[in-house]
Amino acid sequence: MKKDHRLAEKIQGKEFIITAEYAPTLDVNPANVASCAKYFGDGITAVNVADNHFGVAVSSLAAAVVLSQSGIEAVYQLLTRDRNRIALQSELLGAALLGIKNVACLSGYHQTLMGNPESTNVFDIDSIQLVALVKKMNRGQLLDGKKIQGEFSMLVGAVANPNMKPIEMNMLRLGKKIAAGADFIQTQAVFDVNAFRAWLETAHGKGYTAKAAILAGVLPLQSAVQAKELAEHYTDYIIPQAVIDRLNAAGDAAAQQKEGIKIAGEIMKQLKGMPGLRGIHLLSGGNEASVPELLKIIS
């Protein structure tokens, strides 16, 4: 992997890394997408562009290119839920052609969780196999051995759920992603810092933190209602009742949103400095305007 862009450089260095998230919408006005670049200023190394995360939206690749043209280093997301290996390889080639340097490989939520129960899922390969596929393309070959013309070079990321039990199975999946070639791992949102610390200590003890950069996910909740919905419908969101109660007690919608940022700030401060943790991934959840405020807290 050529060290010719910020995320790769920081992963190979020792600096604490902060990445953020941009969630495309149904807005196809390039100027409106580009305007979101203002939220990702100094302090943000790269920005993940969600791939139809909670429903149909502008494609990750298209939005990543627009943000890149606005000076943002994008991490293009690619889900195996919606594409077979033909489409995955074709889209990766297209991303390289358009100058994208980073890709995050995910399986994606089941379509029933994103308002499209009538859709057919694909899952031709899983996220671990997708990581390995990108690594093979980095060596200049497609799955069938055909040679890629020109330079294909992608920094490869994957996602881990620190809440998944049992821990042995959790570590098995994490280890497979790293062995397949993941350069960085971004975790699902952390709300229970002690539980995350135990997960990270286990990963650190197995040597995984030396092989891939671990970035802890932090989500600024916008309301008690949002927190409850996430906790009830998505298994990777483990949100303590105390957090929901605290949001409820904050008051009206504006007060709850402010409290959500405060809680996220407290979590970030507890995470920073944990042995083996290379950075934080700010999961804006579509609330990109919260990123500058979170940056002020952590810096």
C-alpha cells in the first residue's frame, strides 16, 4: 500500500486518528453534498460515506467522489448485501478509476431493518471475503486471476461489534478480518466503556491491535426516542438504560440533543489513551453538524 494519503500515513505512524461519517440522503444536488464538507475540518483524517445504511440513498461511491472534490479524504463503504462478486469487483475498479483510496468492507443490515423487506439480499460473499478480495486486487488481480490494468491501490477497512457475545466468537471474527488484510477496524458505537475496555484488552492481548488500527465508534445520540429505537431494533446497539434515562431527564428535543453530545464527549475522553486504541470514529448518524462540537471536546 502506497503511503500517499492521510489515513494511510496516520495508520503507519503513531498519531491518534479521528475519522467521521457522512450519511448520504435522497438529495441529488451536488452542491448540497459538497456543503457538508464544512463539518469535516481540521482534526478529521477521513470521512466514511455510508452505503445505503438505513435505507435507499445516494450511492456511497458517488457521494465519496463529490466529497473528495471538496477536499475531504473519503472512505468509500461497500456492502455485500446488495452485490454479487461481479458487481463488487466492477464497483471497486470504478472507485479506483475515480481516485478513491480507501474502502470499508461491510455486510450491511438485513433489508427488513431498512424499510425494504421486499428486496432480495445477495450476500454472495461476506465482509471477510470482501476484505480478502480487495487485498487481491491490490496485488493486481481479479478473483479469476485476470490482471488489472493500471494501478489499483486501496487501504482496506472493516467493522467490528465489541458487544457481540461470546467473546471467543467475537475475537474469531475480528482475527479473520485482520488476517484477510484489514488495515483498520472501526467499531460499532460504544456506550458501555467498561465493556469496550474488556473487549479491547482481549484484542490487544491477541496481538490484533498491532496488526490493524482500531478506531472506537462514538455516536452522539439525538434523543431518548432514537436511543430506544436503536437498542430495540439493532443488536449491535447496546445502550444502557441509564443513558436513555439521562436523555429523557434532559428536557425538550434541543436539550436532549445537547445531552447526547455531552454523553458522547464523556465517552471519548474515557476512550482516549486506552492501550491499543489508535483512534475514534465519529458516527454522526446523519447529524454531521455535531462533528465540529465533538472535535472541540476531544481536542
